[in-house]
Amino acid sequence: MVKLIVLDVDGVLTDGSIVYDSEGREYKSFNVKDGYGIVTAIKRGIKVVVISGRNSPIVDRRCKELGITEVFQGVSDKLKVYEKIKEKYGLDDFEIAAMGDDIPDIPILEKAGFSGAPADAVPEVKKVVNLVTTLPGGKGAVREFIDYLLKSGENPR
């Protein structure tokens, strides 16, 4: 059974767009359906962790709203953080599901017991995951992934 879900941000929780205003403020768009899926997973006892290559206070804010307490940003070696999380919670790879969309996510996607990618992920990622959602990143892909995990029960494969 999946006990922990690891999510990337840009291209997974968002559509990958980064918008700046004339003052240099950054804007991102998050999908409420994805948020509902995350909250549902947390309520069912599944820990949700975010690992992102970028730093953004907007991500901290959204994660706080959703109840995600483990947020790692500005990460260049995502697998290293994954291994630390796995050790912290005493989990095996088969108890972890991960979702990513681009090359830096591949090491985690290959290691996790179950992995997914949004419909608009790069081809290299789609080749290594168990599930490619029908929806793109930032448009309900995370919800689709979590719904699949919750419906699959013990063994999502």
C-alpha cells in the first residue's frame, strides 16, 4: 500500500508556466481539483511531500493551505532528498508513489514503487512511469494520479 506520495511542482502541480509582473513578482496557477486530491490522500493517512528544483514562496503558501508539511525547494539532487525522506519515515520504495514531468524527476520515478506523469510530460519520463494521466500538469493530473492510487488499494500496478 502506498504510504507516501512525492510530487514535483512545475509541470505537475502547475502547468509549468512562470509569470512575472513588471515588479518582478512571480505568479503560478494551481488546480483546485489537484488540491482536493491531495487533501483526500492526507485525510486517508498518506503523507504527501513536494520536491522542486525551483524556489518559490508561492509553493510554500499552496502547500501550507493543503496541509503538506514536507516541502523541499531549490533541490538539484532530488533522489538524495527522496532517500532522506524514505529513511526518515522508515519506508521501502514499494510504499512510495511519485509523480514528475521532466528529466530531473526520472531518478525518483524509477526508484519509487509506483510512478506517474502528466499527459504533457517529456517523452523520456513517459517511458519510465507506470501511469501517464490523460490530463496535463496543473490541469487535474495530480488528482487523476491520486484517484488511481486510492482506487487501486494495496497494489496500484
